[in-house]
Amino acid sequence: MAVGLLENDENHWKLTAAGIAAVRQQPFDVQDVTKFVHNRAELHGDDLIADVYRRHPYYATRSEIVARVLPEAVDRARVLSARPRSLGPGLVTVGYEGKSLERYLNLLLRGSVTLLCDVRRNPLSRKFGFSKGTLSKTCEGLGIRYEHLPDLGIATDKWRKFETQADYDALFDLYERESLPRQEVELETIRGWVERDGHRVALTCYEEKPSMCHRHCVAEALARLVGSESEPVRL
């Protein structure tokens, strides 16, 4: 998947300079477009949806209407085979920095995530789709449970413009000494989601790299809690 071609905020999408250049380098073929439109001119409603599902079965894997629009068993079988396989209970981490909402959600789906645990203190974002209200509704529409544990976050006034990894490490050392030890209830809650309820939990925050995000501290504390030496998967 190409990245860096689109940029977005809470309300708008637009092509980046790289996106504009890519469009200019690969002009569309008018005959191909005309053929596509002609072949599907008579498709409406369920017929149009069915056409998309047959050509791209992955996009039907969470559909609630697939049985209605795809009455043929062979078509439904292709949808089932396109569904990402379950990886079982566990813990993963993911940041949304540099990701579109679609790419982020597909990472969750392909990673077999069943519960998204937001560890931001203030779950607001200028990036489209990542504020708490929108993100929770979108996840739940895909069958992914959303939970927010703000006490696991770091207060906004603790963050500043860090220039080196050492700056981040100093903040996280303070977090692990003064804040995280007081969050036993939250850590046990996450542990229960995994061990008792069988969820595959994704800890999420903004930063792309776990080393620059406090979610890696939460993940390491959980690993110690369950006696595991393995690091959680990064989506």
C-alpha cells in the first residue's frame, strides 16, 4: 500500500505533493474508465454491493448483510477464506501516527485484535477518526470492543518537544516510578481481558514507535505481571 499520498485532519482529505505527482505520472485510461462504468451501469443497491464483495471479498469479512447480497455458497466461502485468522488471546501495541484511519483499522483486523485499549490521558485528536467518540464507534462497528483507561496516560503538561531518545526515556522512567505503580487496578483489568475473557488486546496511543510512547511501559508492566519475558507484537 502506498503511503504519503494523502494527508488529513479532523475534517478534510487532500493529496500531498507526492500524491499529486503520482497522479500526474499515472494518468487514467479513459477507455478503462468507460468500460468499467458501462459494465456496471445497471448495478444498484445490493447488486452493486455484491459486485464489490465478489471482486474484493476481504471487504465483506465483517459485513452484516453478506448472507443477503451473496446467496451463492461459493461466494460466501470466498469471504470466509479472506477473513484474517484468529491469533488467540494476547497483547499487541499500535500507534496511529502517520496512519490513515483505514490503514489503522486494517492493522487491527489483520492482527486479530478484539479489544482496543486506549491509554491516552486525553483521547482527542486533530487527525480524522482518532478522537474517542469516532474511534470507539468505528471499532464497535467492526466488532472490536473499545475501552479507554485514562489513568494509564501521561498528563499533557509532562509532554514537551523532546529532541532525543534520552528525553523520552527520562519521562518514561518518571512514569514508571511515580505513576504506573498506582495503576494496579487498570493493569489487572487488562490482564483479565486477556486471560479471563480471551481477548487479543491492542494498547494504543499516538506515537508510531513504542520507544517514544508510554504504552511500551504499560506492556512491559503487564509482561512482568504475567511472568512473560516476550515483548508484545507491534502492529
